[in-house]
Amino acid sequence: MKLFLIFLVSILFFVLTVGFTSYNISKGVIQKKVADASEQTIIQAGQKLDLLYGNYEDLTMQLLLDEEMKKLLAAIIGLEKNSFDYLQTRQKIGEKLNVYAYANKSIKALHLFAMNGEPVSSAGGSAAPKENVDKEAWFKKIVDEGGKAAWLETKPKGYFETAGATPTFAIGRVLKNTTNSSQQNVLLIEISTDVLSKELTEIQMGEGGQTLILSPDMNVVYSQDAASLGQKTKIDVAADSLEGENHNIMNVKKDLQLVYFKSGKTGWHLMGAMPVEELIKDAKIISYITWVMALIAAVIAVVIGIIVANMIGRPIITLRNLMKDGEQGNLTVRMTVKSQDEIGQLGNSFNEMMQKITALVQQTNVSAQEVLYTATELSDASKKTATSAKEIAVATEEIAGGASSLAVESERGNELTHNIGVQMKAVVEANVVMGTAASDVQKSSEQGIQYMSELINKTNATEAMTRNMVEKVDNLKESTRSIRKILEVLSNVSKQTNILSLNATIEAARAGAAGKGFMVVADEIRKLADQSRQSIEIVGTITETIQREIDETVNVLSTAYPIFQEQIASVKEADSIFKQVQTHMGGFIGQLSEVTESISNLDAAQLVLSDAMSNVSAVAEESSATSQEVASLSSEQMNISDGLVRLSDKLDQLSNSLKDSLSKFEV
């Protein structure tokens, strides 16, 4: 089955791969060739349309340069509207336009407007234009071109709608006065879309294809579907993708092949849209052939599978059945070999294997009889050995138990001795630490006494300095009072000076012109007196602040002095306490030395006792270990004896089982 599947999948894979590769290549080649041919057709048609557009642009130029038309247009400008001359001139302009309209059957109508949008005249079969068309987008577009030809998109019912009207596209131009280049009128020529249909009818884009003319805004100017005229195109294509030099593109959805030509006259795009499915329909024959060849290849693969099954599968099944018989114990089975290929060699190898297995089973049967006899004798001897080992093991266990109890008690005594030694060492170390700490405390007491003496001296000095500071602050307070008296005198002088300057000013005013100089001096004296008064006031304020702060300092020092007295008393009391601590610590250090010596003697005796208990424990442990080793050997011997008995019984059972198993084989 695996070989069959390999043949089937391999053949189908290669056939389908080659077929569909050929299909895709041919599809691309056909699509490219058809697109290239359609591209050339569209380009040629676009060039023909440009010639047609050029004819209509030439027609607008003829109207612009027609001398009679220029005279009529110039004359109607100065005439009063609805006057006889105006109507007569308008009729002549209409007749002139009719000449051009009837000369070209594709022209549906000609319209002439003033620059303000009012209609001047019309010719042809279209309806008359409405009033004030200057608001229309197409009119603004013509005016914005400033005298150039402006091509206008298709209107389904013409530019001035009438019932049953045919679609028209248009060209417009501003008619200028050739003398002064002033803009006079706007010309609009409506052209039937039939003229485009005549040029594009012969272009075939295949079934489902279409030929369109699109404006730059992607509005439909021409299409065989009249309902789409003037509407946005339904083809999914962006306007900027039509600006390249290549005239052959795929649309976004990849279901249409587009070829286009941009008109140099109108800026419109002549576009041919062809369904991709229509282009590649001739290539589908390759796809059909591929599937047929795949079916034929599948049939061939089935035939090859049947042949392989007969050549390989049937002999292998026969060999499998023979091996199952051998599995059931029939060693007489043999395979009939008819060929010398790999299957035949496999059959010969099977026959030789069965012969060797038969000889091996016969020899094993003889050996099993001998093993059974030997196992019976070994079982009897093992049982006797096991009985003796059990008796030895019981006696040895009793000896080991006594030795173990002795070792346990010795070990317990040794542990107690060791714990006492550890505790003694801890006590010795604690005494040493306490002695060191007592010495440190004694030294600290001595140092504290020294520091307290220094502190008493410094406190006494601080007290003296505080008394001096109080006295100096009192002196400073008296000085500030003197300053205040001086300031009062200066203030009175300033007031007197101010009064004198005022009197001098009055006297100078009485003196008239002779006293002007003295008046200036008196004014300056008055200013100096004012400045002196202001300065005295400032100094007085500062003096009062100093007086207030001195009073506060005196109060603080008065409060601090009793505190210094109490501090001196506390320091002296602390000095006496440090001296008492030093005396007591000297006696405590002496007692610690005596205790340390006693503990050292006790530690030495403990070491001797610990050594004795260690010796007893070692002897007890050695005796216990020896007893346990003997008991272990006895137990091991007993286990070995039991194991021999079990092995003998198992060997007996295996011998009987081997005998039963060999009896199943047919040899």
C-alpha cells in the first residue's frame, strides 16, 4: 500500500506540476500578446480622435476669424436690446451659425453668449439656452481658458435639456476682438456622441469588455452604456495611474486588463477594459488536458500498484503466516522458494533460521533434564545449611545485645562528663570576662573622677565668667541711658536750629533782594536740621532696641546663674559617687581572682575523669561492634542459606517450566 501511494502521489504531482506550470506560462503569454495588440488599437483610435477634436477646434477658430461674424458681433454690442437693429443683427448672426451647423451633421447646436452669460444667438436642433448661464461650471471653465479651446464633458440630454435629446459633449471658446484682444462673446458647440460611436464601434474588447472615454475626474464622456454617461466610472482605477508612459495596466482588483491613450487635445483618456478571464479562455484547454493526463496517470499508478502487490505483497503475506505458525511452536514449517530475487533469498533465510531453532530446542530439552536433577540435590543441601545458620544467629544476637547495652551506658557517661567539662570551660571564660570587665570599669571610674575634677574647674570658671558678663551688661545698660540723654540734647539742638533757620528765612524775606543769599543759607541750615533730626530719631530707635535686648540679656543671665550653681553641686556629688565605685570595684576584682583559681583546679580534675570515661566507652563500643559484626555475619549466612533454598526451589520450578515449554515445540 505504501509503494502504491508513493507511485500514485509522485506521478500525479509531476503531471499536475508540469500541466499547471504550462497553463500559467501560456496564460501570461496570451494575456500579454492580447494586451499589446489592444494597446496599439487604442493608441491608433486615440490618434484618430485627436484629429477629429482638432477639426472642431479649427471650426471654432474659423468662427473667431470670420470677418463677417466679427463685424456682426462688434455691431450688436452697441445696439439697444429688443430694438429693430438689434433683432435684425441677431438674426444675421443666427443665419451665419446655421451655415456652420448644417455644414457638419455631427454638430447638434451652436450657441453664442455675451460675457455676462446672456444668450445672443443659437443654431441647430438643440433647445434655446436659459438666461444667465454664467453661473454654470462649464461656462466658467470656458471663460477661465481665456481664448483657448475648452472641451466639456458629455451631458446625457444635452447642455439645455429637452425631451428625447441625444447625449452631447461640447467645445467652447472665448471670441476676442482681434484688434484690441478684448473678450466679446462665448461660443459653445454641442457635438453628438454619435461621432465618437462611429470611431469606436469597430474596437472590440472581447465578451464583457468595453471601450470608454474618461475625463481627468474619471467621469464617463463616452460609453456604449448610455446610462453611465456623465457618471463616475465603475472601473476601479486611480487617475494618477493613467499618467505614466506605459499604456497597459491592471486595475486594483486584477480582474480587468486596461489599455488607455491620453488625448493631447482634450486631456481625456480613451480606455479599453478587457476581462482577464476572456483573455485567457484559450489557455484553459491546457488545464483540461492536465486533468485528463492526471486521470490517466492515476490509472497507470493503480495498475503498477496491483503488479507490485502480486510480486512483493503475496510472498511477504505467505512468509508472515509461516512465522505465525512458528510463533505457536510449530518448528517444522518451511517456505517454498520459487525465485532467486530478494523475496527468494528471504525465504531461504527463514528456512535456515527454523532449522537452527529446531536444533537449539532439542539441545535445550536435554540440558533441562540435567538441570532439574541438579536442582533437587542443591535444594536438600541448602535446607540443612539454613537450619544450622538460624541456631548460630540466635546465639550471636544475644551476645551482641549485652555488648550494645554496655556501650550505650558508657557512651551516656562519656556524654555527661563531656557536658560538665564544657560547662566548666564556660564558667572559666565567664570569670575571665568578668575580671576584664571589672578592670575596665575600675579604669573608667578613675578616668571619670579625673573628668569630673576638670568639669568642676570649668564650671567654676563658667560661673565667674557669667558674673563678669552680668556686671558688664549692667555697665552697658548705664551707657545706653547716657546715650539717650545725649540724643535728647541733640534733638533739642536740632529743634532750635530749625527755629533759627525759620527766623533767618523770615528776616531774609523782609530784607528783599539783599537777603536772597542769606535765605539760601537759611534753607540749607533748615535741611541740615531736618536731616539731623531724622538721624537722631533713627539712632534713638536703635538705642531703644539695644536697651531692650540688654534688659532681656540681663534677665537670661539672672535665670542662668542659679542653674550654674545647681550644676556645680551635681558635678561634685557625681565625683563622690565615682570615687565610691572605684573603691568597691577593687574589692570585687580580688574576689574574682580567687574564684577563677578554684574553677581552674576543678577543670583539671574534670579532664582526668573525662579521659577515664572515654577509655571505658571505647572498649564497650569495640566489644559491641565485634558482637554486631558476628551477628551480622550470622544473619548474612542465614540469609544466604535462605536464598540458596529459594534459588533451589526457583531452579526446580524453572526446570519444570522449561520442560513444559519445550514440550510445546514440534521437532
